[in-house]
Amino acid sequence: MGLTGAVVGEHRLDFASPPDDVSSVHDFLSDVWTAEPAVTVEDRMALELAIIELASNVIEHATAGVPLTCSLTLAVAPDGLEARITDDGRPATVDVAGATLPDELAESGRGLALVQMVVDELRYDRLGDENRWTVRKATRGD
């Protein structure tokens, strides 16, 4: 997908875990939605679910017991939203393209499949010593 329209707003949060956790991401997104009132509630909810799920996974799985430095960038354009989470944690060992919902009794493993259900694109790249998670969502408009 990719944002084809000019970016009208770009927002960034830098955080470290510990001490920061997913509540920092929630607070950041609340501020973004206040600054970007043109984004519909449906688009906000979908992207927020994706971002929170990815941030939770990064905080839980990439730390390897050591502090983790992360950055979240959210770009808003007339035709879509793009969020990128980068971290300096250990490499992810998941198959993003093959993510599926687990058995209904499973206690974990739903995150990436849920993200794929609410966005148009989910991508993971390992660049040097950095993980990069990118999600894109076309916006509905009014």
C-alpha cells in the first residue's frame, strides 16, 4: 500500500522499557487522535489495536531481560495511516506472513493474526541491530 497523499501529520514517541510500558503508547495515541480529528473513529480503533498489539509484543518478546529502546512514528495522510515501531531488542522469530489465529483455548499467539485482520499491510524487517515493524491502513474518510 504506502501513503500516496502528502503526510499532513507525523507524530513520534521514544520510550524505553523498563520503565515505560504499553500505557505510554496508549497516552501517545490519545494525544495523536486529539491532534488529528479528521481520522475516523473506525480507523483510529483499527490502527490503535494494531499498534498496541505490536508494542506489547515488542515489550514482552524483544527485551531478552535487558532494557529496550523503542520508537513509534505515526504518519497521517489523506489516504491512510502508517505506523512504524523500531526497537533495539533481539530479532523476532515469527513468520509474519503465516500468522494465523491459534486454537480457541490457546493462551497466546493471537497478536499478529489480529493485527493482519485490521490493517492493510503488516511488515517486519531486521535492519542491522534494529527491528522494524510497519503497519499501513487505508482510511475510510467521512
